Amino acid sequence: MLKRHENLTGYLFMGPAILALGTFVALPILLAFFLTFQKVRLLGGLEFEFIGLRNVERLVQDDRVGIALKNTIEYVLVVVPLQTMLALLLAVTLNAGIKGQRFWRVLYFLPTLTSSAVLTLIFMWIYNADGLLNHALRWLRLPTYNWLGDPAIALKGIMLMNIWSTAPFFMTIYLAALQDIPQVLYEAATLDGARRVQQFRYITLPQLKPVTFFVVATGTIGTFQLFDQSYIFSGGSGGPNNATLTVVLLIYQAVFRDLQLGYGAAIAFFLAFLIIFATLLQQRLTERNSL
């Protein structure tokens, strides 16, 4: 009787969290799964028509899905490694005991505290034809460039902005992990004649493997969901010439511009499976390297 009472008390305490997860996580997933097999009519009254796998077939045949997928994967493969390495470099620098450590921590972390939309607008001003970057090039008597209008450059501009703004967040995670590494290991390595580079390679990096997996996995999930910067940069079009079109922006266009809820849900499930596959692959590679 006492055990049953304790179980009931536990479920009562978990009730609000379960209710919130069910309402805002489980229910939307089930609704999206239902919409994947439907053609939804919004105007003139809400109507659902079961169309089977037609939305999935359309997804496979849609050229814009291929373009969005290519842009997204390119973005992930560039941003995740660079932001991880930059975060580790910043963390190691701060952990080395440089002067004004608190000041540098605040300075490094400022981009993370700034709104994503505000950062995007600032970088748009920098990349603008009359922006800061072209003014600097003119001052150096170098040729200026149409940074926002060139399809070959536009996505790289978003990459640079995101590496700069997200690395400080992961830096704090690395910094906490670095401070948890026992100093005894470094002292023993010093007595054995190991240099700083050797200590970093054979002590620091192996000790940081679990944290690195977390940072890379979190970064991968976040970069696959790129939306707001791409939307603001292109005005929602994914331009120039679909150069900044991402999978999430394509979902937005399908649902809110074209009012095709079923097709948008199909793309959303495709993205979810892609993220799950990438995370599991990452985990497998990490486990193999740790053997």
C-alpha cells in the first residue's frame, strides 16, 4: 500500500511535465504523421483527403528538395567541424590562465547572447554592397563584391556568421570539461617528460571524447534545422538562385506559403529521419574510435 502511494505521488509530480511533453511534443508528431498521408484543404473550410504515399512520391521527385538537401548537408559538413574546433581552441586558451580571464569569457560569449535575427541583420549590413566589408575593401584599394547576390558566396556568409555566433556556447561546455580533468594526469606526464602538445594529444583529447560527441551531436542537430538566418538573408525565398534554400525553409514555404500541410509534414519527417541517421552514425564512429 505504501509503495503504491509512493508511485502515485511520483506520477503526480511528473504529471505537469508529462502533460507538457504530450501536448507540445507527442501530439504534434502524431498530427504530422497523420498529415503526411493527407491532402489538406484550408480555404473554404477545413477538409482532409487521404492520398496515401503521394506526398512521399512528390518529395522524391521534387528538384527543390534535392537542392535544399545539398545546401543543408554542405552547411552541416562545414559549420559543425569548424565551430567545434574553434570552441575547443577558445576553451583551451581560457583554461590556460591568461590575464583578464573573466573579461575574455564575457567577450567571447556575447555573440551567443545576441538574438539570431539581430545578428543576421548585422551581418547583412556587413555583407551589403555599401556595407562594412566593401568599405574596408575600398579603403584597402581592393575590388568590392556582391556578397549577398552571388549564389556561390551567399551560403558561405551564413556559415561564417553561425560559426562565430555558436562556437562560444560550445566553448563553455568544453571549458567546464577541461576544468574537470584531474591535474594529476598532467603532473605525471610532465615528470615523464611529455611536452604540452603531447599532453594535449594523449591526455586532453581522450578525456574530452564524451564532451566532443555531445558538442558534435548537438551542433549537427542544430545545423540541420537552419531556418531563421536563411529566411532573413533571402527574404524567405531561399535565394539567390536557391543558394540559401534549406530543408526547414522548404518546409516553411510548403506550409505557410503554399498551404500544403501534407507535403510539409512529409518533408519534416524526412528531415527527422536524416537527423536521427546522422546522430546514430556519429555515435557509431565515436564508439569505434574509442575501442
